[in-house]
Amino acid sequence: MKVSKLHGFISGFASLNDTTSKVSVSICYPGANVNGSFIARETLEAMTATLPGCALVGEIKDGTFTDHGERLVREDGKWKVEYATQPYGFVDKSPDLANIRWEFINDKEYLTCDAFLWTGRYPELIDIFENKTVEQSMEIWVKDGDIEEDDLYHIYDAVFLGLCMLGTAPPAFEDAKVQMYTVVPDTYLQMVSLIKNSLKEEDAKLDAFNHEEYAQTYEMTANQMRELLQKTVDAKYAAEDYESRYWVEDYNNEHVFTMNWYSSDRLAFPYTIEGGKAEVDFESPRKYMMSPVFVEDVTEGYEPSTFEAIKSYCEQRIAEFKTAFEAKAGEYEEMKEQFTAKEEELTNAQTDLETEKDKCGEWEAKYTEIFKAYFEAQAKDTYNQNTFAKRAGVTEEEVDELIKEFAEKPDIEAFSNKLDLAAVHKVKENPSALPQDDDGLIHMDVPNFSKQDTEEEKKIINKYSPYPGRES
């Protein structure tokens, strides 16, 4: 049994034993990164000495990895940083098992290593790796570093503390990932080996075939032979229709090898040359992989059960996907119906609310008119009972103007105070507005209560006198 990084191809994940699964970790590349730091390749090479024994950590929430799990907590009146991540695996201390190396990923050379996850202890890891992309961010302790003229923080010396698996947070190195190895059946590897050997053998045969010498037997060059065969093929398959046309890829002394570039379909036909014309047997096509390697030659003698197993596996996965899709589609339709019903309820409720708001508006308008009328009646009644205001000369027209000032916010007490204030202003402007005593003096400061004054009038006079309660 061999191991290959073909995620989810045929069977389960590769393991060190019954409790651990093997992963490949793309850690980082040398140079600048999106975090604003810079690590030279020489520094990373030196740091690899601290990589064996390093922990693979992470925090799992809602079926996926989150971030570095940093939490700011207060304890004993002090703030401190705690980490919610926990170890889920390790980089082996054995150099062979750690397999520290450099790999090119999207034109960047990543420091990479192998590690092992405790999938026996944490089976939820299998589900995460089967259904989600697991990214990675290294956790290091910087022993020496400084900001240089390029405004980047250059790390000169550091050690690995952990490799953190991410799901909800992006990594500083865009292709830093953790990928599980998968087990590829030996039968599949045998098939691949057989195909490679067949290709080598047939390539040797093709190299041995001399197109020029063969064409000269028919008094043609190799290119003239190819053109002749192409015209013959075009007579069968549409020359002007790109989707239907077959192009001559190659030929030997027995077959002409053609390919439909639109469908990638490859067909080889037997042919003969007679009298400068090509006769192609279009009724006897053979599938080929690469000229002149025929599919049946590659698979001849090979156990058909392997292909059946692969076909069965693919069909099973397709059926599972179809079943899951149909189930989700049913759930979607059900949720859609529920949403439509709730949407209709909301629309009806909004309509009812608008109707009630209209009614409230009508009642509010009626209430406002009634309250205004009531306030106006109250205000005029207050004026009619305010002897001081009348004696001071406050007219009904002035009272109407006061009422208008309180139209937006009726307040009878505030109106009464303002009416009294208007009366005071009247007296100040025209002291003769109040009655005079026999000595001709106007008593504004000291109230002069006559026997005819009512208790209410005495209160009004006292209200505006600096000597309340005094009698002359």
C-alpha cells in the first residue's frame, strides 16, 4: 500500500497507526508576507531545527476550525491573554517522518513538512478535512528582529511554537494549508505503472517509424501523406464544422490517428494507399490514448475488477450526492413555502398596521381639535375670572393672540402665568390703569385692599407686589 496526496480520491486517509492520520503542512515561504513581516530563507532553514516535535493546534467551533483562539480575560484585577486552541496532532521528531522539505505552490516555494493528527481521539477531524479547506498559520517566538527601511519587520531568529489550523481566519501565507494524505489502492498504482510502461514501449515504436521513408514508397513527402489523410478524413467528418471535425494527429503504416479537439475524442482508423489515393476504414475505429497506444492494449490482461471497483465507487458517490442533493432540495422547497407563508403574514400584518395607523391619525386629529377647543374655552374662562388682568387692560384680542401661542402645546397653567405677566406689563406701561386713592397716589408696591376686594383679587395683587400681605 502506498500513500499519495490525492484528497478524497478512492479510499480512506493514510495513517501512522489506528489512531493517527498523516497530513502535509505547507507552512510559509521566504520573503515578505501580508502581515508586514519578512523572513529570509536562511532564517527559515535555521528554524527548521525546532520544527520536529511541534504541535498542530486549533480551535473547533460549529464543525470547523476558527482562528488562533486569542482571548483577553481579566483575572485578579489584571488583564491577560489566554489561548482557546488545543493540540490535535504533532510533527514527528524523526527526520524521516517529519520529511521537512521545500515545495513549489503557485510559483512560490513553501517550507513544508509532514505531521500526524490524532483522528482516533478526535474523529471530528475526518469530517472537517473531507468537507472543508484547512488553512494554516505558524506560531513562532521571535528571538531577534527589527523594522528596516522597507517598513517591514525583519525576523532574524525565531523558533516554532506551533502550527495553527485555521478555518474562519485567513493565513498570512495565502497557500499555507494542511492536507490529508489518502490511501491509493495497489491495483490502481499497478494500472498507472502499466500505462507508463506501455507508453514508453509505444513511443519507442513511433520513434522507430520513419515517416519520410514510408511516404517515399508512395512518391510523397511525409507532409503530403498527412495532407492526403486529412482530406480523406474531412470527406467523412465535416471540415467546416469545428465541433465535428477530426484532425490528423499522426499516422504509421497501419493506422491514421485523429482527434476531435472539441470533445477530446481520439479515434484511429486502418487505411491503405492505392493509386495516390487514401482509403480509410471508418467502420473499424479504435480508441487510443496517445498515438500509437490503443486503450485495449494498455488494459489487456489487467483485472477488470479494478475498473469496476473505481466505476462502482464513482457511481456510489454520485448516488450519495444525488440523494443528499434531493434531500436538501426538498428542505429548500419546504423552507421556501414556509418563508412565503410568513411573508404573506407579514404583508397582511403591515396592511393591518397601516389601517390602524390611519385610524389612530384620524382619532389623533379629532382629539387635537377637541383638546384645542377645550383649551381655548379654559383659557377664556381663566381670562374672565382674572380680575387683575381685566383691570390692567388686557383685551380679548390680546388673549386670543396668547391662545395662539399655546396652539401646538396647550398648557393652561403656563397660559395663566403669561396672562398675569401681560397684565403687569400693562400696569408698568400705564400706571393709571389701576384705580387711584384720594391722595392721588397709585399704590403699586403696597397693596390697598378695600372691603369690596375679593380674596382672589387680594391674591392677584399680592402676587405682583414686593410687599405681599401688607394692607394700607
